[in-house]
Amino acid sequence: MKFVVLLAAVAALSSAASFPGKTEHYRGNQLIRITVEYEEDLKWLRNIEEKMNLDFWTDPSTIRPVDVMVPRDFTSEFKRMLNKRELYYKVLRQDLQDDVDNDLAEAMRALQKKARIGIQTLDDFDYSIYHPFDEIQQWATDVANEYSFVTKFKFGETYEGREIGALEIAAPANAMASDPKPVVYFEGGIHAREWISPATVMFFTGKLLEMYNNGDADARRVLGMFDLHIVPSLNGDGYVFTWTDERLWRKSRQPNPDFGCVGTDLNRNFDAFWGQNGASPWPCSIVYRGFTPLNNPETTAVDAHFQALKAAGRVTKVFIDWHSYSQLILAPWSYSSAAELPAESENQLAAAAAMAAAMNSTNSVAGGYIHGPSARLLYEASGASNDYGFASTPAATYTYVVELRDTGEYGFVLPADQILPSGEESYDGVIALLDYVINNDYD
Ligand code: 0X9
Ligand code: ZN
């Protein structure tokens, strides 16, 4: 079945249309940008982040400005503290509830416009708007039905019982390809509010397949040399929650017994240096690491997939966890800035440099994409996907967290008109990265 019925999805969300931000959860909250130059100020901010459990949209570093969401009751006090420390700040968003309301209303308008047109084919799938979870799953079904060498499979189930769909793209092998081909893994949407991630992953996947069918040399080369495993939206429960309740939700939706706070930061829950720096043992923290490594069904699904690949003797070469925002390509290590970089670092960084150069040349996006080892470039985060992909079960040399657009003008509430440019530059980045591997590290 190659048809996508949008009407049902929109009907299911029609109540959401009437209550975007129904809880007025963000009323009066401000987004404050702090420019930091000195290490002592970074330390001070990191301490505040931890002690006060503030939602830092970008983490304290000097590479990008530090954006923090400050609850309405704390804005005056927080500004007083910044003034006292003589830290320069700017209020980027006066009232985040207004931004979130506008964003959801815009997303709903776009969907309703689609619904009016009625039944769609995959050819008409609108990559330029944000799609609810069910439509993302339907997209995966339609893609699998359209291409003979693409299969949709059940990757796992979320805590709330949603099926997490994944695609396997296994095009005929090139003469030079290894047998079996090495695996390239792309994962979107681990953080619920980063809507540009699933949207971008769907776009470049769709483009790659379309270009392949058109006989494009780049698409033929990379799909002939690698099998692609793609999970467009890993954190389905969190993603649905951002559409219906809290647009800025980050974590999973698994409850924490004995605590009122729900959810785990899935990107602190992997079995790689779990529980070290940059992850919290407190369930109410937005960087809560979970009770034990992989104790969420979404991260378990990732690990089960790679355990199975390993058992089958498959090699995973590339592992990318797509996030937003800040425009960064982040290699290991994530858990420590002091740890010696791995021997593979030189290759990892050269490949990331090629990817960044390609991404920058597509649209010359403001601020550019910057690459480097995560903890040194940014801050430490343990139990994160990029260390897991490299040092744990997948053992993929080319493992990254990629932070997509933008650099903070809109942050997580990125307007839909940036989906296509983000998708185009990411497509070019993927080709450049895979070409680096083909030319330098393919066996
Ligand atoms: O904190 C994260 O999980 C990622 N940033 S995000 O804003 N998308 O949440 C970055 C993790 C990369 N690793 C390190 N920063 N060490
Ligand atoms: Zn993220």
C-alpha cells in the first residue's frame, strides 16, 4: 500500500490543535543567552545547571553561546546573579509560551492543509513540514513498499507501547563492496523536542532513494557499498508528548518509581561510561541517566539491534545520532575531556571535517558546522550515544552526535522552512562522510 492517509492522523491530533501548550507550561519563561569567555564562569554556570536543574538548551561552553530557559519566577534573580558576576546576557525569547503556541499552531495548520488535499502518495509526501509520530511510521511503511531493496522492521517498542519502526536499505552490492556490506546506522529523535532531527533523517533518506532510482552516481556508490539501518524517531513517546502536552519535553516518558518526575534522558542511558560526569542520578533532572544503563525500552532496542548484528558477524562502520541544535559534529569521547583520545580519533575527525565542509558548502548556513571531540569541544556527557556507538556493542569507528540547525535564533522551536535546507546540507554531509570511509577505511 503506497498511500498515506493523513486524515486520521490529523483527526487524532485535532484536539491538540485546540490546546497547543494547553498547560501554559512555559508562560513567562525566558530564553536567556549568556556569552562566556572564562573557564571560571563556565564552571559557575555548570554548577548552577546542576544545583538548580535549569534547562540549558546549549551547554556551558565557549564554542557556542550558552542558552538557558529560565522559569518565570526565577528570571529577575537569575539576571541579578549574572549582573553580579559581570556576565553579558541577552533575552532571546521574552515568553516561550508564545513561541511554542505559534510553533504548534503553524505545524497544525500545515497538517490540516495537507489533510484537505486528502489521500497522498509517497511521491507527494511533504518533507517541508513537521509530521506527527504516526505519519513518520507510515512514511517508513510507504518507503519500504516503494523500493524493492528497502524493508521496514520493528526496531522495538516504547514504554507506552508504540512500535518503533526502522528501515533497512540493502541495495545490490557494488563489485568492490565487502560481503556482507558494512552497516551504517542513523538514528533520529532520541530527544523529543528536537523536531528537526526526524524531519532531516526522513528527508535525506528519501532523497538518497530517489537519487538512486534516478541513477545518480553518489547515491549508487554509497548504497552499493553500505547497508543503511535507519530509525527516524526513536523516542516516540516523548515526541508524541511534545505535540500534545509539552513542546519542549526532552526525555523518554517512562515513570520513575517513588519520584513524581517522569522520564530518562535516553542520551545518558547508554551502556558506555554510564553514570560518570555530565549525567544526573536525579529523576527530575533533564539529564537523568536512568536507574541502570539501558533500563529504558528505547535504548534497549538500540542495544538489542547491535547485539543481533554482532552475533550475525555484521560490521557497523558508521553510527550517527541526529540531534539539534548548535550545528556541531561531535566525535568521541563524550564522557571525559581529560581521557586520551582513541587511536581512531584522527580518522574520526578527518571524516567529520569532510562532512562539515560539505554541509557548509551546501547553503553556507550562518555559523557553519563545527566538528571535534564532544567533551573537549563542548562538555562532558556520560552514557551518551556517541561513546556507546564507538566503544560499546556497535563498535563503529565513525560514531557521532550531529547537532543540526540552528545556532540559537529559534533553537528547538525551529521553523519548518528550515527543514529542506537542513535536509539538503545533511544529505551532502552524509555523502561526504561515507565517501571518506570508502576512500580511507573500507575493507
Ligand atoms: O546533551 C546531549 O545529549 C547532546 N546535546 S543536546 O542539546 N542535543 O541535548 C550532546 C551530547 C554530545 N556529547 C557531549 N556533549 N559530550
Ligand atoms: Zn539532543
